[in-house]
Amino acid sequence: MYDYLIVGSGLFGAVCAYELHRAGRSCLVIEKRPHIGGNIYTETIEGINVHKYGAHIFHTSDKETWEYINRFAEFNSYINSPIARYKNECYNLPFNMNTFTKLWADVLTPEQAKARIEKERGERYSEVPQNLEEQAINLVGQTIYEKLIKGYTEKQWGRPCNELPPFIIKRLPVRFTFDNNYFNDRYQGIPIGGYTQIIEKMLDGIEVRLNTDFFDDRAYFAAIAKKTIFTGAIDRYFNYCFGPLEYRSVRFETETLDTENFQGNAVVNYTASDVPFTRIIEHKHFEFGKQPKTVISREYSAEWRMGDEPYYPVNDEKNNALYARYAELAEKDRSVIFGGRLGRYMYLDMHVVIQKARELATEEING
């Protein structure tokens, strides 16, 4: 019998397995996909490390977490500086002085930018924003909302902005400097050679079974380990007994192009509502690639349905209340621990995933 069955070989499961294995615990990792790594899996196409399930940029201000992930790979100096394309116009993200001076010809200084945004809020300012539209206009005014937020956000969430909760955009970066660095974190980069190597090193010496779905024989898997660490969807684990939680899914169209440079940037968001995809990723730019060809991925956001891959939890009031009922069930079952994005029904940046997985492993080792 194993000490731990770990369901899912993504970052959370891999960190747990690595820490528990180092502490002398026996682990079995099972993965329903034909590869390890979960959504941070990268595959090589034309010498380019392709982020198969969407762009992943590591960033943190926590030195210990940065040093931890650097045990498994060397990171480059990539800085996330996405571009927003609205029709035939291109703007820098996050919203900063480069954005403002291009939007408004008469804005050249931070004070002028602040005054223009204040004017644009006008009578539409909301003392207590009730939805995302009101929150966005409070932050950046009408023009930026209409050009760079509204269409993109409605495509991403499949709902009108005035029906989305304001917290989704509460921490929208707005800067009055000429700084295109999307993240404020001190440490940032992409692993040279892709993310898959990180998971391979974490799982070295640990038994891993690919193409193995926990739900194909859950009674068997529950019986072969003293404890289960489950990183899949918590509502599915409990057979949707309270009803399914809502997620957003993503569909990727990946294409190899016989050109050296397609868009000049790793990430370009398409903010107009009449463009069906949300963004295009050109993977080679994550590692400053010089390959003769390039690989791009168009991302299409979609409502999640049974059988689809769930990507983003819809953390509105209704779904959070439903998750709380599942979490209460989980508390009563001491044989299983839920973790990760799907197990905890929350979006988690990679550095937070690592921190939470290490905390869990420490509790188990010392428990």
C-alpha cells in the first residue's frame, strides 16, 4: 500500500509528490492525460517550446519560492509586456503612459493622463460599483473601457460586463509611468527549455501512471493508498451531488507558420468583440527564439460543459456558495485532501500553487 495516491501530475501534485518522496513517503501519481505537467506542460515543435494549454509566465516577489523553482530549471529574463490590439490599433498593457499618450494626442504627462481619466469617468462614476463595467469605468474611464476591456472581457467570460462581478477587475494594473512590465513582482521569467523538465525532475524516482483516470476505478485507487491528494474538480469527486460548479473552458488552435516572426510579441490580446478569439500567443518570444519558423496559438474562451477541460472557476457569489457546500463535505473525509486550482475552486498563480503544495506536504510530514 502507498502512503499517498496523488491524482494529477500538474504543479500542485508534483510539488506534493516531490516533498513527500524526499521525506520517505511512498507515492503513486496518476494522470489521465498522456503526459505529465498538467496545464504547464510544454511540447517542442520546430525547436520551440509550446505552452500547450496557454501561456504560463512565472512571477513572484517571494525569494524563497523563486529559489525553490530554480532548483529544477534555469529561468531567463523574460518580462511579460502584452499588447492589446483593437481593430487596427495597438496599445501597451498594462495601462500606462505608453497607452495613454497613444490613445489621447493631448496627453503627454502623468497629470494630464489623470485629468483625462477623471474627465472620462464623468457622470458614470459609481461610489460603490455593482458590476465589472462600473468598476472598469471608475478605474480608467469610458474610452479605455470601450476599446480595451469590454470586448475582451465579454469574450473571456461569455457574459456582458454589466452582469459580471466587479472584483474580477479590481486589481487591474494602472500606472502613470512608461512601464510595460505587466507584473509588479521582483522575480519573473520563463524556464529555459520549457516547464515539462521541472515536473520531470520533481517526479524523478516516483511511480507515475499516465493515461490513468481516477474515475475509471475509484474504489481500487482509494484502496491502494492511506491517503489521497486530489487535484481534480471537487464537484466531480462528489459526483456533482449538489450540482456542477461553473467554469470557463478554453479551446486552442495551434499553427506552425513558415515565417520567422508573426506578431513581434509573445502575447497579443484582441479586444474587439467581432474577433472570435481572445488572444494569440507566439511561443518563441517567451525564450527569445530565432528559429526560422514560428508557432502560434489562438485562444477561444468557451462555456464549460461536461466532458470539457475546466480552466477558470467562475467565482461569483452563487458558485462560491456552492463550493462551500462541497468544501464542507471534504472536511468530513479525512482520507482525501483537495488541492490546486480545481480542488480548491480558485484561480491560483504558479508561485501560490507551489507555496500551498509545500505547506500541505509539510503538514502531512509533521502531522
